[in-house]
Amino acid sequence: MIKILNLILYIMLIVIPTLYFMYLLKSEHLVFKTFVVIMAILSTVGILLKFNFKPYNHIFIMFILICQFFTMYIYLLFICVWLYRCSFRFVKRKPYRFGNIVATIVAISLTIVGFHAHYDKKEVSYTVTVPKTSTVNELKICLVSDLHLGSGNYMRQVKKLVKTVNNNNYDLVCVAGDVFDENTPKKLMNNSLKVFKNMKSTYGTYWVSGNHEYYGKHTDFSVFEKYNIHFLKNKALTINNTFNIVGFTDVESHNQYNIQDIIKDIDPSLPTITLDHNPKRFDEHTSFTDLQLSGHTHNGQVFPGNIILSHYYKNSYGLSHTKDHYLIVSAGYGSWGFPFRLGTNCEYNTIYLKMKN
């Protein structure tokens, strides 16, 4: 499946724009055609390196980021020029040449905005009150998901995240999957876990898998305990007689389990937090959970993806609830494929879970 997605991306982002511009420039100077071909070659090399060889050093990372920037710029330029030229078909006039200059400025501006949106990590906060009692009146939770290390996020972003967590005095850190994917080099995975080990919170760090951990075959989940991270593989825990936490492997794992067997030993009178990467199973969890934390959707990542996903999921982003059962879906701390967001933001979430004592 992931190879098919990569092929579709390659055709959509590189092949189609290249052919289109070669057609438009067929009567232009050779210099313009040469520029398009060079951009196509650079983009192709960048994609091949990223998806097949996973290089992990500063030179290759910078080279790949430059290639990705040009790829998105050429694609957005293709969209802008195509829309501009199509609009003139309705008025049956030949497009003005200065319109191509405007399209170029718009495309480069959107590319810069998209890359900035990826690297500018926002804090998005929620307050949820549940009808349960506990030994505490409130839990301050950090939710992080979808880092997609190797797809624009590297050690610099990991260190920044850990520093942010440690400066905010959280009671609990919840990691909702897709930290690693098919583009994550083994060395980057190991180095990041050494840094994630230093995350500090009152009750610790709890982690579940996402679909891309399975695509990338990062499924040795026993390694997490080595780094003081509690990996919840279809598992439920009661923490300090204060709250329950339940975690499920992603649907892509195809694990078979019985929910009642998993939750049989937890205290139902305590507030229950559920971690599940994909928000689609929320309705299956409302019988026992007070708050589910998910990711996966990226809030569409690129407009109009957020609008499309809002018709596919009951809640594709943000806070929703069914009676007293709440679901929070994060847009994610990273991006898949390209470090690029348009109409959405990368984020981490601060959640204040209050009890009705």
C-alpha cells in the first residue's frame, strides 16, 4: 500500500507538472526547458534517497529538504498556472504573460508558508471535565502524535519537544503513534528514544503504535521499556489509584483482542484515558473510556484535505463528545511525506482533565 502511495505522489508531484510545463514551453527558449528538467531530476533524486535509502547525515538531510522544497514549489506553480490558464478559457481570451509572473509569486509564497507551518509547532489546549472522582482534582496531560521522524522532523525537533514537555510540568505524557514511519532511519529511531527517555512528568510517558510503525516494520515494542516508556499493547493499567489508562495497537496491526478481557482489572470508578492512534474506533470505547486521545488524520495536512476528512470521520480534528465520553484528535507534531502543511498546523496538545469531585 505504501509503495502505491509513493508512486501516486511521484506521478502527481513530479511527472504531471513536468510534462505540463514542457508542453507549455515547447516554443520557448531552451533555458526554460532545461530548468524544468533539472528540477524534475533533483526532485526525483530527493524522493529516491528519502524513500529507498534513508540517508541520515546533515548533508543528505539538507539536500533532501532542498529537493522537497523545489518539488512542492513546482507542483504549486503547476496548480497556479493551470488554474490561471483555465480561467481564460471561459472568457475565450489568450492569457496575459504577466499572469505567469503572478502565479510564480503565489506559488513561491505558498511553498514558504507551507514549510513554515510544518516547523512552527503550535500548542493547542483543551479543558475536559468528566463525571468521575479521583485522588486529584485535575490532570495536566501532554498529547503528542504523528512526528513521522525522517519526514522533516529530526533530532532538533525531538530535543525541542522534550524541552517543551519538561518546561510545562505535565502530570502525564501520552504519545499516540506514528512517531516512526517507513522513512525513519534506524539510527534516528535509536537516538530519538535516548532523548525521549528524558521526558519528565508525574506519572510517566505512555505510548501506542500508529499505522506507519507497521508500514516501517518498527514493531519491536519491547525496546520502549529500556527507555522508561510504557508501551501499551492492548493493555490497561490503573496508575496510583488515581486514573486508568488503556492503550490499543493500531488497526493496521490486525491484532485480535477482547476489550472486556483487557479492561477487566481496572477500577471503573476512576477516570479512564484511552490511547488509540486512529479515532475511528471511538464508538467502541465509549462503554468504558472518559477521554480518548488520537491522532492519525493530520487534520488533512494540506487543504482541502481537512474538509474531505471531516466527511470521512465523525471527528477528524479537535474535541468532540458523546454524552460524557470525550474524544480529542491531534493534528500531529509532524507531516507525512513532505515537511509541508497548508491550511493546517503542526501541534502538540495540553489537556486539562478535571474531575467532578
